[in-house]
Amino acid sequence: MIFGLVQILLFQCLGELVSKFLLPTLPGPVIGLVLLVLWLVLRKGVNAELAMVADGFSQYLGLLFVPAAVGVVLFLPQLKANAFAIISALIGSVVLTIATSALLAHFLSKKEAHE
């Protein structure tokens, strides 16, 4: 379990370094997550320690939404004032996400059919 946690923290630290010195506009944890995914793709799988830590984290993901809910209540007047823009952005992002996912699934299914 410790080795899995060390892997996650290592890739987050790498992401922070890349963010600090090369890509300051991107958050370090996002870069670290991308690096971790690339590493796992190159290794062609997830080891047991990392899977155990990820399963443990996923059990408590609901707690991460508590600060967001507090922020929504705190900024409710601003959200009401900009409701149209927010709703438009949400609908647009959902449509783009679904379209991108469909195109990616279509592309990957063709690739698997050729192999």
C-alpha cells in the first residue's frame, strides 16, 4: 500500500515540477495525473499496490464535493446573476464531452477491429 501511495505522490511531484518550470498555466496535479496515466499505459497495467490505494481513495470521493457545495451556497447571488452563462457553459461542455467520447470510442473500436 505504501508503494502505491508513493507512486501517486511521485507523479504529483513530477507534475508540480513540470508545472513550475515548463507549463505554468496547467495545474501540477493535472500534469501528474496525465504522466501517471501515460506511465500505466506504457507498463500495460496497474500494479496491485496502486490499485489498492486508488480503491481506497475512491471510497471517499464524496467528501471532495462538500467544499464545492459550500462554495455554491456562499456565491449563490453571483450564480443567480450569471445563471444564463453558467447554464450555457454547462450544456455546451456536456455536448462537447459526449461528442468527443463518442468519436474516441468510434476511433478505438475501429482500431481494435483492425488488430
